Amino acid sequence: MINLFIGNLGHLFVILSFVLSVASAYAYFRATKKEDISAQKEWTFNGRILFYIHSFFVVGIIVVLFLIIYNNYFEYHYAWSHASKHLPVHYIISCFWEGQEGSFLLWIFWNSVLGIILIKTNKKWEAPIMVVFAVVQAFQVSMILGLSVMDVKIGSSPFMLLRDVISDPIFAINPDFIPKDGTGLNPLLQNYWMVIHPPTLFLGYATTLIPFSFMIAGLWKKEYKNWIKPALPWAIFSTALLALGQLMGAYWAYETLSFGGYWSWDPVENAVYVPWIFQVASIHTMIIFKKNNTALKTSIVLVITTFILILYATFLTRSGILGNASVHSFTDLGLSGQLLIYLLAFVAVAIGLCIYRWKEIPTSDKEVSTYSREFWIFMGATVLGLMGFQVFAGTSIPVYNTILEQFGITSNLAPPAEQAIFYSKFQIWGAILIAIFSGTGQFFFWKSMDKSKLWNELSIPILISLAVSTVIFLVYNITQLSYILLLTAGVYSVVANSTILIRLLKKKSFKLAGGSVAHIGIAMMLLGILFSSGFSKVISLNKSGMMFSRNLSDEMNQENVILFTNETKTMNEYQITYKGQRVELAGVPGLPSRKLIRKTIDEHTVVANSDYIHNEKLVFATGDTLTILPENTYYEVEYKKDGEKAFSLYPRAQVNPNMGLIVSPDIKRQFDRDLYTHISSIPDPDTNTEWSDPVTNIVEIEERFFVNDFVAVLKKVQKIEEIEGVTLNQNDIAAEAIIEVQAKNKTYTLKPVFIIRGKMMGNLPAVEDDLGVKISFMNIKPEDGKFELTIETSQPDYIIMKAIEMPFINLLWLGTLVLMFGFTIAIVRRYKEFKRNS
């Protein structure tokens, strides 16, 4: 029976939250227009209550949608599209924001939370900033309204029934048809980072609205300078969150995807990177204004640019305009026009208000000196702007083409074929300059400078940096000019900012150290990126002189090794052995061998063939019924060094009916490098094994014979009383042959069975996939004590594997932690200043 009530309730909550956000915006707007204090307070109170109720209904929408997903109400399109019965709870949470509607809802939720915080902490600014907040909420909620007005679609509801979205004959026959299961969560998103990365990133999106709201309120109410103080802590907080969200995504890509990196300059990545770049510039110009009353107009422009670029990123990734340019943008839900209106509305309001007030905005006539902090900030902001523009220009190529097509012009402009090369070759020079400016500029922040003092301050950091960099050049044989300069600049930034940090610690002024710590983190990240990307190397080179297949690319044939089960090969300083397939069982520690289980009719249920002992403890016994996660198969690769086991890696592969082979790496993390290993190819598990024509062997006990190039011995033949899965009658005779097959590193035991039932003879063959062998016990020849066996062979189980060394990648992740620590220090300091001045 279709549960209509819960969906109707959710849709009602959406409509109410939309109406209430509009009403709240109107009430707050009236408050800004009232001269009478009591009338202001009355309208402000009304706006506040309306926003609270709006937020209540937002939470209600979230609860209803989560219940639909959690309770497997597959009559609803959203639940059917993203969930399934067998997902663990933490992945069910990920299902919530996998789709566009859920991610918009997550963004709406964070806006509600932030709006309430601002109401509680910014009474002076409440009315004007909450007008902006409530209007943004109205636009956001409109994206999930799911209404049609005069054939115009407004939003896409997450509470649409499956039968209303998908045209299928089953619904004509049975309108109340409910699928037994959903399509499930995208396999690539079944990762713990996808539980925490989207909420962090969308909180970062939401926080960009706060500096923008303060800036609009400042221009609107002619508080041209005063908005900086309350906006600055939030701007720093927002910058930190966007950075953290992006880096979480990068780490997810590193752990989950198989391209051997963490950043591919995909348009969706760029869409977040560009506004973050401009936001970094904005917080520096805002700090300069607080210190010296300069750069106010620059700060206004950068704050507007940051928020507009966030909206532009939303349009890019959700309108479908990217087409095939991005591997993980959302599909078009028919909202492109609505998204464009959303974007253009705020572009018009922000830029229009800015132009209207431009002449009234105070400026400083103070001349900027080369030896001033303002100069270095402006230089850094300029470089950041150029870096952002270069990425923006390349990412927006599909938009240019679409605009030209509207005017009847066919554009053949294509996005860069080699995205990493196109963006990196420009961004690296910007990174060099930023590292230099972030190191040098700190000295100007803490004391006045002139020509005579400059060399005294910079000489020691420069000399130390040159000495350290020279040693690294020689050790790692670095010859490319851009790499040399980035390395030197990165080391210089670490040394220079560390010098400032030590001085601050000596003066017991650690609260002022946020900038230095954050810049050290950025420099460490740049060094980590330089080494891990610029000096990574493939160590799984095919040295056999033979290609795996003509159907594979040259790169695939050259940069991978093929491993048959229990076959050892040398790779760099390691001896590696493929030990076989491993599976993931619910509630079972470790990764048991696939041979320990057998399938049942239910793909999520298996039965144990043997006991499984883990850490000297029996976990399950023969015959136990277990729950398996059937999507995932892990492939154990043992690494030995100097004959001793060093470690084992378990790269994962999934064969998805819609996406083909999906692989995720396993990584051996070491102090100075990571060994990054992933599967490149496996035998198709859905293809029936092709066996050779049977070859007959007549053998006797202890006689040796060959099985697929391996030596085999018939050890004995014994009568058996029971056969699993077969019912033996009283007069039936069953015999089992015990055959040992000696492979290179392991002895296998195969037990084919011969059955006599009346005048009929049958057999149950023994199959060993590791060897590509099927042995059938065909007959007994009692007159001469021999036994007839037939042998069929196939391709043994194998994997094609790629391994990459990523040197000093931990500098990147450690730098991320240092950067976040620096941001935290800065946020606490600026918030305390704001509270003190309030």
C-alpha cells in the first residue's frame, strides 16, 4: 500500500517554509523602513518569529525525507533512486544528500541554523542582514517546491511518487506498484568521507552568505565601514570551511578513485576552488581595512564576487550545462532557468547597490609604499584574482558555447583536453608568488619597514631557504625551473613564517599567530603537492616484454603487472603475490576468503563452507548463514621485502551494471611516501567460464600427472556417506578422490566425487579457480586399480594491477591540519575582538 500521507506532509512543509521565508523577509524589510523604535522592534520580532517557524518546518522536511529513505518507501522516486534495503545507516545518511533535492535541503538547513545564530548574536544588524538571509532562503526553498504554475516548473520536489516520474507499463497495470528494492547509493559514494564531506562543504557554501549579507546591509544602511568588524570572523570561518570541504573531497578522491591523485581540475572541483580563491583575497583586504582604513572598496568587490561565484558554481553543477565536461556534476532537473534567475537576481541587486553607493564609499588617499603591508596584500590579492580568473575562464567554456548558441552562433570551443596540464601550468606560477608574498608580507605586518631594515629581516630566512632547497635539489635531482622555484618559495614561506611565529611565542602573543600558522600550512601543502604530483612514479612496470591484450591501451600494457593467484613477481624492492579474492561480511572482522563461503538464491546471503578463525578466535563455523555486501570484492596482494612479509594491501573492485568496473585503491602509508595500489582489470565475473575440451587421464594411487602445467598427485580414493547438497539413496555408492596439485607457492587439494546409482553413473567435479582447473572423477577400474579422471582448463584467476609511489604526500595532509589550526586561532581572535567592540 502506497504511503501517501508522509509525502504530502513533507510537501506541505516545503510550501509552508517557502511562504514563511518570504513573510520573514517582508517583516524584516518593514523593520528597516520604520523610524519609530517601537515599530522597528515589532516588525523585527515578527520577522524573527517567522524565521524561527520557517526553520522548524525546514527541520520537518528533513525528518520526513529521512524517514522515507530510512523506512524504504520505494514508492517515492527519491528513495528508490538513492537508497536500498541493504545499506548501513551511515550510508543511508549519504543517500539523503546524493540527489539535488537533498543537497539543496542540506544547504537550506545550514542557512536556517546560521540565520538563528545571527539573530542571537547581532541585534544591531539583525533586520537588514536577515532580509538578505530570508530572501536567499526563499530562493533556495523554491528549488524543492515541485509546483507547476501555468506550465512553468518551479523546483523539483523530493516527495514525488515513482509512478509520477517514471513512465513504465507496470504502473498502467498496477498504479500502486512498489519496487522491492531501490537502485542504491552510487558505489563511489559508499565511503565514510561522503558522510562528512558534503555537510562540511555545504556549510562552507552557506557561510559565504554571512559576509555578503553584512556587506549588503552596510551599503543599504550607509554603514560603509562598520560591517567589516562583524563580517570578518565569519569570512575567516567560511574560508576555513570551504578549504576543509575541498580537502575532504580531495582525500575522498585519493582513497576512492583510481586516477592516482586527489585533484583532477574537474569543473565541479573548480567551481568551489574559484570562489574560495577570491574569499581568501577578501579576508586579507578586510584585515588591511581594519588596520589602516584602506582597501574598503576592494573588500566590497571581493565579498560580492565570492558569493556570486558560489551561486554561479551552483548554476554550473546543477543546470546540466557542463554536459559531459564533468564526471560528477548533477543531472539537469529542468531547473536551469530557475537557477539562472536566482543567480542574476543577486548579481543585479549586489552590483546595482554597489554602483549606486560607490561614490559615497570612503576611500583612503594614502599612498601605498612598497615597504607597507598594504602593498603586499594588494599584490597577493591580485595574484589570487588572476589565479581564480584563469580557472574560471577555462571552466566556463560550456557556458560561452551555450550563450553563443542562443544567438545562432555555433561555437567549437572545447574544454581543455588535458585539464591537469592546462590549469597546473598557470597555477604553479601563482602558487610561487603566493608563497613568496605570504612569507615576506608577514614581516610587514608586525613592524614598519624601510630599505635599511628589509635586508636585515629577510636575509637569514632567505639564506636558510636557499641552503635547504639546494640540498633537496641535489638529492632529488630537480631540474625543471617551475619546480625549483616552487620548492624554494615553499621552503622560504615555511622559514619566514616560522621566524615570525617564534617571535610571537617569545612575546607570548600566540593569539596573533593565526596568519603565520595558516601560511605555514599553505606552504606545507604546496610542497606536498609538488612532490606527490610532480615526482610520483609508477613502479608496476610490465617488464615481461609482452602486452596483456591488444584491446588495452599502451599505457595499460606498460604500467601494470599481471598477477595470477599465488604467483610471485618482483616489483621494485618488493616481491608481490596475489593471494586471492576477499569478501566483506556484515559483523565479521577482517576480510575472509571468498572460498570460505558459497552463494544462495539471495545475493545478500551466503553460507559458510569452512570455519573462519580471526585473531585466534572462531568467528563463524561451517554451515553458518551470513550476510554479505555483494558489491565489493577485495583482492589481497602480499608484499614481501628481502623474503619477509612487509604488509598486505586490499584494493577493491566493483562490477556495477550501469557503471562497469569501479575500482578503489588501497594505500600503504609511510613516513616519506605512500604506495598507492589499485586494480586495473579483472576477469569478468558475469561471464561463464570457458573450459577447454576434457582430457582423460587413467591414474593410480600416488601417480603423478599434469594439470594445467601443474604437477598433481592422486593421494587416495575413499568411500563417502554424505555429499552436501545431494541426497544419497540406500543403494547408492559414492567415492571421493583426493588430489593434491602443487602450484608455485601453494598446494591445493581437490576432491571430485564419483556416484553410482543403480546402473547410472554420475560425478561432481572439483573446480579450482586459482589454477583454472576442473577435475571430474569419471570411473573406477577395479580390475587394475586405476581411476579415470578428466581434466578441463581455463584462464586461472588473475588481476592486472597498478602501483604508484607518492613521495611526501603526507606534507599535504599535515599542512591541511596546520592550516585549519591557523584558521581556528584567527577566528577566535577576530570573534573576541568583535564581542569586545560590540
